[in-house]
Amino acid sequence: MDFLADIQAITGKNNAVADEPMAKHTTFRVGGAAKYAAFVSTASEIESLIKLCDDNNVQYYIIGNGSNVLISDKGYDGLMIIIGRNMSEISVEGETIRAGAGALLSAIGSKALNAGLAGFEFACGIPGTLGGACFMNAGAYGGGIKQVLKSVTVVECGRIAKKIVHAGDLGYRSSVYAFPNAVVAGAEFELAADADGEARRRMEEFNMRRKEKQPLEYPSAGSTFKRPVGQFAGALIEQAGLKGTRIGGAEVSPKHAGFIVNCGGATCADVLNLIDLVRERVYKEFGVLLEPE
């Protein structure tokens, strides 16, 4: 059986490859090669690829912009389904924005601003795609996807379905749309008219705060740890004296201790070992067990 040919029959020959270096597809810029990679264009392609993998006992995984992902240095022995620019369409109708799962949050935010809509400013600097944002209820600066998400189109149980969002569907960095239970293919957001004309100023302020406080000049996955109840992960890590701590090419950012960055030549093993070191030290010092985001 030529499994690559079977993938290409679904996606088109130019949208499926073998031995794809996954460091190219993660914001950490680490990771080995995926045995197969497919760049999908529709929910139907995702559905067909999942069925193909299930029928042939091939494991698969879903990524978007790779902004909250670590891929093993050994690579991935299966199919990596990449939801990116081929599913990045964005449209506006009144106060509703519809977008494909591969649309960057920054692009959605810009579209909203240009349409005179407010409510998405918090997400404009998050380096992820819509699919991942729904998957983990992404948020920043007091805003979150949960506040504006109206409906989600998912691939689940071998079919494509549109789900109206209900209270309780999304929690802190979690949702009922999370892989492997479902794969987000698109979503609708309900925003509001920019009545006070301040949406652009708020977005610019948030982006300025990010540049001032976060190590955006280095590859990373953003905040490494979830916020502990009543605490801030970065503050605990800094108080434990871990700022600037390195293992190989991975470093606890001297600029913001909540970030582990690739300061040059890091491996997945370097990052994981540094995560373990940080968790052990913070737990020993403060009795708080940090949970990776």
C-alpha cells in the first residue's frame, strides 16, 4: 500500500508529503520529522484523512500554527494533519465573523477592526490559529475566546457538525472541542460595534505591552505554564531564582520567567528537561505544582 498516495488522493498531490521536518511548523522551532504531513483545505478532507488513518491503524495528530506544541526530537510516526493557510478564510456579516480553523487570530482581529467591530482586541497578539484558540479557550488581558464564540464547526465521530456554544463548553485553557474528541474546522464569533472608537487603541496597547514584557524575539510556545489558582507562574519561577536558567539551547527567559525560549539550537529534550527542572524547583520552594499549558 502506498499510504502517501492515498493521502494525496484526498488533499491533492502538492498538499501531502513524507518526512516533513516539524521544526518548520512549530513556534518553538524544534522537533523531528513527521512520517507524513497533510495540508488540508476543507473539513471534508480532515474527515476523510481521519477515516483513512483509522482504517489503516495509522496514528494522526492535528496542529495549526504550532504555537502550543512540542514535537519529539524523534519525530512523529504517523500523519500530521496541518490546518493552516488553506483553511484561513475570514468573512464578516454584520457583527458576525466567520473564519476557518487555519485563520490566524491576528488576521481575524484586523478584519474585525477594519469592519468597525470590537471584542477581539485581546487576541490580536496571540500567535495561534482559530482552531487552537477554540481548542484551549485562548485568552489574554482579561479577554477570552469564550466571551465571543458563537458556534464551532467540528469533525467528530466521522461526521461534520456545527455546534452552538453553550455555557460550560469552555473552561480555563480547555473546551469540549479539544482533540482527540473533536477537530475544529471553523467558527463564528459574535462581536459588537466599536461604539467608543477605542478598539484599535486597545489592540495597540495590548501589543505594546506584549513587546515590552514578553521575549518575542526568541522562538517559544508563549506562556509555558497555566496560571495556578491565586498565583502567577512567572512570579513563582522568578522568586525561585530561575530566570536565565539554561539547559542546552532552552532558557527560562530573563525578560519574563513565564516563558521558556529557544535561545539557539534547542532540542525538544532540552525544553522538556527545563520544564521538569522548573516544576521541581517551584514545588520544592512553594508547594505549587505548575501545569504545562
